Amino acid sequence: MFGYDEEVPAGFQDADFEMREMEEVGRQMTAQRKRGVCQHASAVGFTGTVNYPEQEGLRTGELRCTEGCARVFADQDAWFDAMESARFGK
């Protein structure tokens, strides 16, 4: 089997670790959503042309959450920080 390492016990391959991590992240996000915390999982940015109503009023580089809260983020880094904070309830 491609990528299988016989030196590593079954169930401890890299993909298994990655799947466990993704499942935990999903559980954290679901728990936060149930508490009413927006995860900011989708957003629309503005690059100079308005193509979607959510872009109205944005300045170049800003993003608006389209998951539900409509929060405006100054830039992509601020949006990523908000996603991370929402996941862990910070």
C-alpha cells in the first residue's frame, strides 16, 4: 500500500492523526455554533468592484462575514484571527 509504514503500528499513520485533529476542530466549531458564536467561516472582500450586496460600503482590503454576523474585518489577517478565536471561544 502506498505510503504505509510497516514500522508504525496500525491506526497511527499520519492520516489517522490528521483526521482526529480535523474531527476535534469540527466538534469545537459545532459547540461554539450551538452557543450562538459566529465562526466567520465565509466572507467576501472588496478589491474595487462591487459584485455582491455584502460588498457595499467596504473599502479595499476589508472583508465582511457572510456566515451571519456581517462583521467587517480590516484585512484577511483580522478575519483569520477572528475565525481562530471563534473556534476556541476566546
